[in-house]
Amino acid sequence: MHTMTPDPLDVLWVAADRNISEEQAATAIEWAARITVHAWDAYADTAGLAKNDGDAMDAWIRSLPPGAHGAVLDDAVTAVVGADNVLAEIYREQDGKRTGRTRVMRTNRPRVHIR
């Protein structure tokens, strides 16, 4: 499955609205999209619809209750923030056991060199 980058304005809005970082907001938006796609796949299987039928998926999304989209995003934000908190605790415990050198910050983002 190809994941598109979330719209930067949506990322900023979610980050500001939920009081989280932009990285957390982008991850939550991607996670909510994946949850929605998996829910559509399950619905399409149950209803005997083709999973790649975009019109049927649009109709299904429009048929969802008004608060469903926000609830999925809220669940995704909760999961992302919770995962970040767990990782922070693990890193604190590991860093507390180390003496001397500090842990190197890891990221999956490409490095950009400006000349």
C-alpha cells in the first residue's frame, strides 16, 4: 500500500488542535487513514463489494456517522502519543544506566544538506 504524505495544513491543524508535535500529528493522520482503509476492506468483504471500487468506498465513508472521522483520528492521536510516552520511558531507563556518552538521537527522516 502506497502511503501519501499528509497535507501540511492538516498536519498543522491537528497538531495545534490536539496540542501535539507536527511529527505526531502526521503519524496520527497516516494511522487514521490506514485504520479507515482496513475498516473499508472489512466492510467490502462483508458486503461483497470490490475493495478497489472508489465510488463504493466514497459512498461508505459518507454513510458513516458524523463523529466517526473525528473518533478515528482521536484514537490514532491517543495511540501515537502513548507510543511516544512508552519510548521516552524506555530511553530514560536506558540513559540512566549509561555512564559517559549520551544516546544518539535516531530519526527516519532523510538528511538535508544546505549549501
